[in-house]
Amino acid sequence: MAGKAELVERVAELTGYPKTQVAMTYDLLFELVSEALAENDKVTIPNFGTFQISERPARIGRNPATGEAITISASKSVRFKVSKNLKAML
């Protein structure tokens, strides 16, 4: 399983729900996770893992071509920490 279509199809097979309803639920789930992360909330999915925002401060870097010092601006990214149960399955 690699993408949305495969996941939606598999969930529809297992539950008997129509693919359109499963696809809407899939979209809504990830929209809600995105909204929570945008508000700087931590999202925990039991037996799967935790998503949270990681902030990187501004720093000085170097242009590899010229060696010139440049300022790298502060940024945010999403960090995922796998749950113990999922890690044990792997």
C-alpha cells in the first residue's frame, strides 16, 4: 500500500463502506491533523505515533559554492515519533 487510492480501497473492502465515504473520511482525518498542527498542537494516534511541530532557530550558514556566510531563517517542520507498539511490529 503506497497511497491514498490503495488505502481507501482496502478500508472499503474491510468495512463494506462505499469508497466515496471512505475517501471523504480519509481527507477529513488529514485535514483535522493539519489544522491541529497549524495551531501548534501535538497529535497522538494510539499504537501509531505522535506528530508535533519542531522549530528551528535562525542560524548562520555558508554558501558551498562561494564560502560566503549567509543567514538561514528560522523554520518550522513536522516531527513524527513512532509509538512503541508500531516500532515493535517493525
